[in-house]
Amino acid sequence: MAVQLVSTGDGGHLWAETYDRPATDVFAVQDDIAKRVTEALSVALAGKTGPGSIGTTNVAAYDAYLRGKQLVARRETKALEEGVALLEKAVAIDPDFARAWVKLAAAYELSSRNEGATTIGRMPSEQAYALSERAARRAVESAPDFGMAHAALGRALQIQGKDGYSEEKERAFALSPHDPEVIGAYAGNLSATDAHGALKLFEPLLALEPRDSRLRIGYAGLLDSDGQIDAALAQYREAIRIDPANVTAYYRASSTVWLMVGRGDLSLRLMRRAVKLDPDNPDQVLISAYMYWHWEEAGLLSDAKQSLRRLGAKRELQVLDAWIAMVTSQTDDARRLYGALLSDAPKDYWALQAFTRLRGTPADYQDALQRIAAVVAGDVRARESGGYADSVVCLNAWLGNETAAIEELARWETLWRSRHAFGFIMDHARNDWLGRSLACVGRDDDALTELEALVKEGCNIAWRDMAVDPAYDAIRDDPRFKAVIEKLKAADAAARARFRARPDLNDADIESMGM
């Protein structure tokens, strides 16, 4: 029996041995191979120490890193928690192990509880993001010339809305222009201003690794950013074909499909598959519960709530109750529930966005404006994306500050009009932001034209939210507005009927994605 240990980096041989023994010695041979590989691995790792190191000389640290990395890559809640523990063990054994710090930074981000994001953990988001930044900074300290360390720091700063994230990603690419993970991070940053350039940067990676499902998902995100929704769904389809157990592919595809008119049945089937694969992810269960309530699936909703209770997901249950209160015009209850959520997490985008859209008094509108100002002041990403700009327009309009409302709309209108209608990457789409803003400043005809355009482009504007949103009060009785609502309702009802006829995902559903 010939055994070889080969470096995956350059294909070089690290160790080789030939065994010619009786079959009865098989266990002795196994023990000898394990011992010799460990010795060879220790030699291979030698020399990678000190403050500028990327690797480690400690085999135990390296073993914990490899096992932790594999568990994190599964993108399942329990596996993630086990992976974090192993990565923490790796850096405890060798505090200068930069690669382990990088992977730990990513694992901490995934560990956050953040509604509507691609995280899968159960840790409060602010705690998780702070830990992610700390790990990334330790990686940079350990290996200042390691591109992935700077990419990790850039990501940690970006998710917290801190300045300097773009510079860190630029530095990463300058240091490691051929590292696939660095290219992915840099391409994601570039997509905000040059989606086509980001796609071209990513395409050679797919050519080299066509069977890498994670690359497919990353590429799908870039296509989404560029408004190529069908092409993005085709990449999710390929990712699922490659790895049918990849939870992220189902989750991301479901989230994108839900934004498409009349495709809710496919979206819910995809999310149900994600929940089946990872039943301990409270965010996935919460999103399923939204859909079940929306379609009056009482039994399935009850099951989802029970799952959230089993997970101890009190916040997710509160989020669900707050949204239901909002869309059923129980405004006082909604304000109280969203207010409580924001007391615990003032930067929660979804809670703050909903809170600022509630009907209220001038004092309520002023309070909402102040909350937005406090968040935007310390969040460069919020300032750059315009994610709260429509709320600023409408709140000022409702307070009678017409000049401020018009000026805020003027800041964003051209950019919004240059964007595609919708997508999972909300920062790169115009969503309903332009339509709401136009309605709030009294440009009724423009607002109606924009809403009609969104539906024509296939955007599933949330008709339940629209029905209670004070932004549309001035045009609510207009026949064109009613026609938009009726078109959305009819498509939604057809999708609900298809889901009731067949609630579970099948191969035909997957094959239809991107077609």
C-alpha cells in the first residue's frame, strides 16, 4: 500500500511511504500512518510562527481549526455553535493563528440573530458583531500582510456600519489578489458601484471551481445586485444541485422568490426545506410563520410558533406579534411591541423601518425621526444606502416640514430611479422607497406610475403593508392604486392555492428556478 501526503497549495509531496505487510497488521499500519502524517504535518507547519504568521506550528490548534471550519461551512445552527467552540479552542492554543481568527470572525457574524439576514445563530447581533470585529482585528495583528485578515476586518466594520470597511477590503485585494475568498469579499464591495465589474472579477473563480456551491451562492448575490434575478435563481438552482443539503441556498432563493409577484408558493416551499434541514434556526422559522399567517394557515402557524417557543426565541415571537398588530391596524400594540424591540436593539433595521411607518401623532413622528437620526449618524452603510430615506421623507411630510421632505427626496430620487425594482440585496434595489416618497410629497401621479412600474417589473409589493401605510392615504381611493392592490392580491391568492395543493418542494420546483 502506497501512502502520500500532498500539499493542496502547490501539489508538492510532503511525505510518502510504502507498506508491504500481512493483512493481519492492518491496525498497526493505520496507527503508523497516523503517527507519520502527524509528524510530517508538524514539519510542514514549522516556520509559520510569530506576529506575522498566517499558520501555526501547533497540530492541536490546526486540528481544531480544520474541524471548526468544516462545521461552520455546514451553515446549520447546532453545527455552527460546535464550530465556534472549536475555533475558539484553536486560537486559545495558538493566539497568533491568523487563519483561525479569520474563520472565527465569520463564524461570529453567522452566530447573530438578525431577522431577514443570512445569519443562522442565536446570539444578539450587537454582541456577535463586536466579537467578529475583535477576532478580525486579532487576525490583522497576527498577520498584517494576510489579505483575508483585512477582508475579515472590512466585513466586520461593514456589518456594523463603521467607517473604514471599504479601505480594508481594498487593502485585502491589494495583498491577496488571487485568493478566492478575498476576491469574493472585494467583489461584494465593488458591486455597490460597479456590479458588472464585480461579476467579471468573480467569473474566473467559478470557472476554476464549478462544483463549489458557496461560490455559486456568492455569484448569485452579485447577479441579484445587478438586477439579474432569473440568473441569480439559476445559480441557486445549481448550488442546490451540487449540494442538496446547503441550507443557505434554499434560504436565499426563498427570500428572493418571495419578492416576485405570484411566486409565494415556491418561496414557502423553499423556506420549508431550509427549516427541515436546520430546524434550530429561529429566523427561518420566523419567516415561515410570517408566510403562514399571511395565508391563513392556522395549523402550520401554530406549529411554527411552537418551534419558536422550543428554541426559546422570545424576540422572534415578539417580532411576529408586532408585525401582525401593524398589518391588522392595531397601531398602539404595534408601537408598543416595536418600541420594546428597539429598546433592546436600537439599530434593528426591520424593527425601526416598521416603527417609522406606523400611523401616529406628531410626537410619534418626531420620535421616529430622532431614532433614525441616531442610527444614521453612527452607521455609514445606512447613510450610503438610503435605507431609511423614504421614512425621513414621509415623516417630515406628515409633520408639515414640506421643504425638508422635498429636499430629502431630491437627494435620492435619481439614484433610486437608476436601480432595479427589487432583490434580496435591498441596498441595490429601489423597492417601494421611491413610490412611498413620491406619494408623501404630493406627487400623486408619479407615485402611481412608480407603483405600476414596480408590479410590471415583477416586484411583489407587500399589499398588506400598503393597506395600512399612511404614506398612501392621498392616493388610496384612486382607481390606479386599487388596481395595483387587486393585481397583487389576485397573484397572491393563486400562489396560496398552489401551495395548499402541494406544500412541499420537489425536483420540478428546483428545476424551474431561473427559467
